Amino acid sequence: MRFATALLLVGCSPASPEVIPPREPTTQPAPTAPAPAPTRGVELAAPPALGSPPAGEVVPLAKVLSVATTEPTTLTLHLDDGERVMHVAFPEAHATHEVPVLGSPADSEVTLTLTLQAADGASLEVDGGTWQTPPYPDPFPTIDVLARDPERMEPGYTFAAIKSPSSSIDYLVALDDRLRLVWWWDDAGSFGDVRVRPDDAVIFGIRSDEPTAMTFLGEVTQRFATSPVEPIDVPLPTGTSHHEAYPLADGGLWTLCYGSTTVVGYPSDYDDPTRTDGVAWAVADQCIVRLDAQGSIVQQVWMSEVLDTHRIGFDSLQFTAAGWDWVHLNGVVPTDDGGVLVSARHQDAVVKLDADGQLVWILGDHSGWSPEFLRYLLTPIGELSWPYHQHAPAVGPDGVVWMFDNHSYGRTPYTPEEDAEPEVSRVVGYRVDPVAMTVEQVASLGHSPVGPLYSPALGDADPLPLTGHILGDYGFIDGEGDDLNEALGRGRKAVHLVEYDLDAPDDPALALRLFSDVESLPEGWKMYRVERIPSLYPPQVEVWATPSAR
């Protein structure tokens, strides 16, 4: 087992990094033996070199601490950044400790002390020294705080990949509840969908079109590779992976893949999508695929075998190397019954497939579907607006289907232009009754503190487990109101993150604008998806915070 992997398997807490009152001291028996003595002093270093560039350059804020004692002890770190002290308690007793040090903010002076406690209660306080953390990377987005209520915010770290549309600038970042940068990954490669697995705090997502697992210490531990060459590589039989890599408990994943099919009489005109000329066209087909931990295909379903290849949406006539971009899948999420939800952007629909890959229902605009698909369309109950060009479906604990609705075009090609709804993006939740085949819109959250926003691409909507809030990512914003970003002195693209409180939908718990100055980075910033993660450590390590006395 590689060194960094072992370090990150020692555990972490879902506890909030927010400041909480100090704990009441527990009564310990009087020591019957001298306090444990260190046999090796505290060593604090960058993560070990794991490749090129070294891990210390890839994850500049991460450290590795080692210390040894005369007898087994448990270890608690106390990291004081001058504003708060982060306490990190590792539960297992060892005579030699080698542990990750994570979560210190950039551009700060951090003082470290250690508590080493023996089984009989005797403890030793050790001075770990002081160090200056590295400054923020350059360039880095400016963060405007538009709304923030720490008492209501979902606890944890805001974790995302953020990049510039114009260059190779591509970071993974973690911001704490103070919105300070406490970790980042700075390396070549293009990140897509990324998340942190809650059971082991390993980062998992798409890196340069390959599903990849990475630790917070900068080690790549597994890669589903097109051309396996390293011991950590397993085959990627689909040749590539796009938009989503959803990790499974067995070490496998659900993801999306590309293909091509031939469709006779594929529509070729948005203005008259019912007209066909009988010509055979190459059409870009896409599949959902489940892989096991060894890279073998467990299940694969092609959309041309599920949906109507003679129905188009806006952007279905964009031509790709595989043909017309008919369906454009951008999300696949497993459901508790063994099925999956699939987002088909260019069909303006989220569809449910059962465990056998058979179509169960279609959530989307009813226009343009062939007669054989009408029985799968959900009947709306009450006031409802359909999604258009949506992203990132997710299922909340109460079964509500959430998604980021870009709402591009506000209609399909099968409805008149005068009936189009405004292009206002939103976070939207729907409740589906699969027996009655009905759908009800339970929430439509389409405003930020600066008013309506439109993101023509990208986006995310995550139900948060503790508060029930929904975290929305408007990841590809051109402007605000009637003004483009350039007219406001900002780079061409910007990001808005909004944490919606369903009990007060017009009063978000958090709202951020991430942008660049137009002169320093003309293309600005974009963000595909965002997560709120409970900790940078695995679940068994306890983490809490107290105010600094410095």
C-alpha cells in the first residue's frame, strides 16, 4: 500500500468546521506511570513525492506529520491559524504516528501543538512549531459574498473544480465555512465531475476523460484508463468517460460513453422538426454504463434503444465527430430500486430506467414525442414549468428529484417561439408518482441576491443532508441583469453559488459570485459542479473548532 493511501484511511468526522464552544473536560484517572515520552521529535513535511510534479507542489496546503512515542498513544492535532483552532483527533493508538495535516487556510501563520495520550490517561503536550502556509494560487477567482448566514449554512467545506475557459488553469478547491481556501490541487489535467466519497474521503471524478480516485495528499490511487500502464490502472472499455462518474460501494461506477448510430429520416430543421427527407444520417449515440472495480462492463444501455431518435431538441443539429448531437447525455444517478435517472440535455428530459435498463417514465415537455412514447410521459399536477437543457439530477432523501434547469430556449422546436418561457436558470425539484404517472413541481428557485441569472451551460443542484438546503451552481454566467460581465469590468464568464433555504427561498443562507477582473483574466471562470462535503478527513477522525487565543 502506498504511503499516502494509508494516511487517508485513518478517518474523519462529519462534524462541522464551524466554531463551537470548547468541550467540558472529562475526568481521567490519575496517571500511574510517567507520561509517554517522544522517541522521535515532530516532523512536518510536504507529502512524499508521488510523481511529477511532486505531491507537495500538487497540493501545497497539505502536510504530513510524523512523531513516535515510548508506548502506544492516541494523537490529537491543534492547528491555530490566529482566528480559530482546528482540533483533529485520530482514534487509534500507535507508537508511531504518520498522519495527514489538512485544512489550514492559505496565506496564514499556523501554530501546531500535539496531544499524545496513553491508555492509562497520561498525556503529553508537544510543540509542533509554526509555519507559514503558501499564498493563494495566481490567478484565483475573486469571491464576492452576496449573502452569508453561518447559523443557517450547511456545515462543511465547499468543494469544486474551477477553471478558466481560455487556458489550462484548472483547480480542485476546498473552501471552509469562513470561505477561506484551505486546500487546492494544482496540476495539469482537465477535471469534470468530481466529488468526495463520504466513507473514505477520497476524491473521485473525471480527470482528462478518465474516472480517477485521488487522495487529499496528492496521490492517484485508481484510474479507469483508456490505455492502462500503471499498477493503479484498470481498463476503461468504453474508451472515454464524460460528464459523470458516480462511484459505487463495490469500487465500480456509473458513467457515460459515446457511440454512433444511423437514423433514416432524422429531422434537419428546427423550424420544421416534423419534416424528414428519408436520408440516412449519422447520429451521435450515447450510453450509460456500469463498470465494476476491475473495469468490466456490468451493464450498458444505449439511448438509441430507449428514446425516440426521430425527436430533436435545440442543439440536436450540432454536428460532432460521431454525427448529429441528438441526445447529449450529461448525468446518470443510481436509484434505490436498482434503476437510474438519466439526464438527456438535448431532449430536455430526465428519464427513469429500471434495473434492466427499460424505460419507466419521462420527465419533460410532452411536445414532439412519437405515439409509442406517450405512455411514458408524466402528467403534471398543479403549476409546473418543464426543464430545458438541464444538468445534474439528484434524488433527495424524501424522493424529490432535483436538477439544475438551465432553461435554455424555454421551449422545444415543436412549440411556437411566441410560447417560449424566459431564459432564466433555476434549481427545481419535482415529486414523481410512478404508479399514477404524475409529476408535481415542489420548488422552483431561480433568483440570487442580484436577481435572475442565466447559465447557458454547466450547473448543479445538490440536496444537503443536514439542513435540507439545496446548493445551486450557476456555473457559466455571461452577465447580470441587462449587463454582460465585460461591461461590469469582469471576465467573460463568472460563477454564482447559492445555498437555498427551502423555508426562506428568497433569503439564501449563502450566495457567492466568483469572477476575474477583465484585464487580468479576460475569459473569467467557470464551474461544472459543486459539493458541500462534511470534512477533509475520513469519518472516524473527529474534527472540531474553538476560537483562537492568539
